Amino acid sequence: MEFNILEILELKRVKDLLILKFSYKDIPLNPSQFFMIGPEVFDDKSFILNRPFSISNYDGEILEFRIRISGKFTNYLSLLNGGDKLRLIGPLGRVPEPAFYKGFDQIYLLGGGIGVAPLLYFYNYLNSDGIKVKLYFGAKDKDSLHYADGFDLDKIEVWTDDGSYGVKGFVTDSLKKLSAENSLVVACGPLGMYKVLKNYTADFKIKVLMEERMACGFGVCLGCVVDSKSGYQRVCKEGPMFDLEQLILQ
Ligand SMILES: Cc1cc2nc3c(=O)[nH]c(=O)nc-3n(C[C@H](O)[C@H](O)[C@H](O)COP(=O)(O)OP(=O)(O)OC[C@H]3O[C@@H](n4cnc5c(N)ncnc54)[C@H](O)[C@@H]3O)c2cc1C
Ligand code: FES
């Protein structure tokens, strides 16, 4: 884990999405890991707690985040410009065992809404390792496809709730037509999506990226626990990627 003040290289706003890029050289970053981000200087009490954001891409030089503008800090971010500085603490989260994706014939990535952000990095990372990977992106409607802005939509199967783009229906329904044999599903989205996916755990091996409010981000405050069959787990330390079958969802 490192503590850095980094200059924003590029900042792009697309509707309620903010794409932030930083120069970040040669530090291995695993998919599912995240950074805590805060202002360079804490001059506002509500920003004392840094906020967690997943890596949405990294090519060894440029580190990218996709951030949905949803509250005070993310609004603050949306008013910054290239050249402004932010505090980045990370990489955080358990380094997934390299074998977590090896040995499977096929990996299915299922992203709901802004949940597609970390999966874009999973997609690029696994692809570059020669793994057969397919991305399914579920959005409310055609107007919500911007969370995958810049990504070739032909490479992904898009599902929209109202059928205004791609396949009509919920992205979780994509599993109905897929083979569970020797495949791994990695999902990121709202809790409701994970509750639906629970129904598939008898057939599919499913990993999910959990989100909880975080204070420290590195295992000390116990503010981010989720319940599991083996007791409480810290999202920031044992997670954020968990076996869905092990989780007890509230
Ligand atoms: C491991 C992890 C990875 C994440 N990755 C992304 C990402 O890639 N892109 C993205 O847009 N969002 C991501 N989030 C959620 C993001 O952290 C929150 O949206 C952000 O903290 C909101 O800050 P705010 O001050 O703008 O909102 P607030 O005004 O504080 O609240 C707005 C909303 O954000 C939620 N929220 C606030 N603080 C947190 C927190 N510390 N942790 C989780 N949720 C919070 C609240 O429940 C509320 O619904 C991630 C969360 C976690 C735990
Ligand atoms: S955020 Fe403090 S223990 Fe996870």
C-alpha cells in the first residue's frame, strides 16, 4: 500500500460519470483492487474519510477510475480539472490468488450500471493473459450505456431493462443461456443483482465484488464488514471479491 499525492492527467465527464486518469508507473495492480481517494488538503470536514474506488483500467502507465457522481465528494471531484491533485492510498483489497481465474474454460463478467467499471479492467487484464472472457453489461436503458464510455460495445453483450439497446431484460438472465461447466462468473452491481445470482450458485461458481461504506480502507476500523458462512469479513481486507455462495446477504 502506498500513499501518494497525484496530479490528474485527464478528467472527462460524461453525464453523471467521471473518468479520471493518473500517471502511475510499473506497479502491479490486480483486478478487484481499489484505491481510497481524497482531496490533496483536508479543508472540508466531510472529506476526512477518503472514498473507495475500483481500478477501471491500468496498462502499466495510466491508472483509470470511473466514478458515478452521487454525493458530496464525487461532486467535488467533478469540479476539478486536469493538473489538480488528489490523495490516493492503495492499491487496497486482497490480492486475488493468481489461480482464481486459471483452469476455467470461460469467464463471464456481469456488470450492472456503474458496476461495470472494475469489470472493464478484469476484461482487459484477463484478455491480455489469453483467457477466454466475455463481458455482459446491464443498464437501465440506452441512455445509461455511458458507464462503458470508450469501450467497444460490439465486444460486449448489452442488456437493457427496457430493451432500448441490446437484449431486453436483466443481465442476470444471461446465465440462463450459458453453460456452467468449467466456467467462472465475476459480477459487480447492486445488492439486488447478487440476490438474484444466489439462485444460480448451485450450478455456477460465482464471485462478486462487494461494496460497503469504508472509513480506513485497510482493515482497522471494522466499518466495512459483511456476513458470511465463516463469520464477518472485511470488504477492504478479505474482499472486495468474495465467493457469492459463502456470503449471507441482508
Ligand atoms: C471497494 C469499493 C469500490 C468502489 N468502486 C467504485 C467505482 O469504481 N465507481 C464508483 O462510482 N463508485 C465506487 N464505489 C462507491 C463509492 O465509494 C461511493 O459512491 C462514494 O464513496 C460516494 O461518495 P460521495 O461523498 O460522493 O457520496 P455520499 O454523499 O457520501 O453518498 C452518496 C452514496 O454513496 C454511498 N457511499 C458513500 N460513502 C461510501 C463509502 N465510503 N463506501 C461505499 N459507498 C459509499 C452512500 O451509501 C450513498 O448511496 C466503490 C465502493 C467500494 C466499497
Ligand atoms: S474500511 Fe476499515 S476495516 Fe474496512
